Amino acid sequence: MKTYTKKQRELKKNLVGWLLVAPSLVFMTCFTVWPIFRSIYLSLTKYRMGMAKPEWIGFENYINLFQSGLFWKVMGNTLYFALITIVPSMVVGLFLATIVNRKSRLTGFVRTAYFYPVIMPMIAIASIWMFIYMAKNGLWDQLLVSFGRKPMNVLSSKKTVLPAMAVMYVWKEAGYLMVFFLSGIQSISEEVNEAARIDGAGSWTIFRRITLPLLAPTFLFVSTIALTNSFKLVDHVVIMTEGAPNNASTLLLYYIYQQGFTNFNYGVSSALTTVMLLLLMVVALPRFLSQDKKIHYN
């Protein structure tokens, strides 16, 4: 019987591990890593539909973008939209998770109802909210009229179009974040809560002093997901507003879509994609690293 040294056993174990993750690494390289480097390369070129090959122009695309007023307007829209959606979607998601965590005969139905917006087709969601926001005859304007207020077309006003889109986004995103919060709540030992009740702690005290601190790892993960998702809204913008009025609802990913699939300016769209990736890294990575050190997982 062949025997292995300790080093040989470790090498064999590592080899088996790498073989198991090899398929995932191949797919990640083909569909994530390579497209990223390809986009970075194309961002340094002039490349439009009809050109035989990209023409190297260095940082000209970035210089033109940074000198463009539209680019900074789009960046402002994107950051503002993230600001008004990340915290509300997390708060609503946590609230829904606490509700569906209670056991009852309707628990399954309630969980499905809250999660259903996540799996709805984007066209259906856009159609529903376009009906709600429809001028004069929409549900929102009819509600205003019933309270004696004047109707307002929220999708046609620069001041209200992004908040209106944010309401739709929170409605759709909260159910998705609810799943992660529910998983975190259910991972907390019931013995801890029972001990707190024996000591006389009420439901609010248990939630504030026990549940929230033990959900710190979940909050870190969910906040990162919410941050990245808030930068990726494009389908509903295409269907509902197409950036109107006057680019007031043009977000970064929709601007990338316009340059790449409407103007067929692949160099500029790749530069915008690179900017978005760098922005997400600058915002998310330092926060993740700094907060991770303050979190206790056990």
C-alpha cells in the first residue's frame, strides 16, 4: 500500500480543490475577467460600428467625457438615485423580514407575495408603474385629485422623475433584500432571545440590542448588494422614460446602453463602463474592508 508524506497529502488536497473550482474559474475568466480587460482596452480606442478594427487614441475618450456636461449630469443622477434608494430598500427589506419570520398559516403566502416583485418580468413591472404614474388618469394623479390636489405627471418633471423611479425600485428590490435579512435572522439562536425574555427584555429591546448587532455580517453583505444594484438600473429607464425629461432620469448604465447600442460608439461606452467599475470599487471595496474588521461572525 502506497503511503504519502504530509506534504504530498497537502498537495493532493490542494490539487483536488483547484480541480473542483476549475469550471467556475473558466466561466469567470470567459464571462467576467476577459470582458473587463476587453472594455478597458476598447476605452482607449476609437471604435464605432463599421470600423474594421479599433484605432488607438489613448485617454481621449476619458478626457472628452470629463469635459462633457452631460456626463457629470448623469453621474449626479446616478449618485442621487443611489442615495435615495439604498437605505430605504434595506429598511423595508429588514421590516419585511421581521414580519415573515413570524410563524403562521399564511407565512408561505406572505413570503411569496413580498418576493413576487423580484421575479416579475421587467416589462410587466414597467407597465404597472407607468399606469400608476400616468398623467391625469393614473392611480397617483387620481389619488391626488381625491385629496383636492392638482394632478401632476411625475415622470415628466425633472424634480419628481427620479424619486418616482426610486419608489418603484424600492418596491422591487426590498423583497430581494428581505431574503438575506430573513436568513440572517433565522441563523440567530433562539436560546439567546429566550434568555433575554427571561431577563425581562421586551420585543423592541431584543430587536435593538440582540438582533441588529448579530445581523452585522448580513448588513455588510446586503449593503454591498444594494449599492451595486442601485448603479445597474437600466431596463425600466428604457421602457418608462428613456432618460426624459431632458436627461433628468438618465442613469450611468442607461448612458452606457445609449452609447453602445444606440450610437454604436463602443469606445465611449467602454470608457463609461470602466468608470462605473472604478466607481463601484472606490465606493464599495474600502467600506467592505473597513467594516469587515469591526464585525464579529461568531
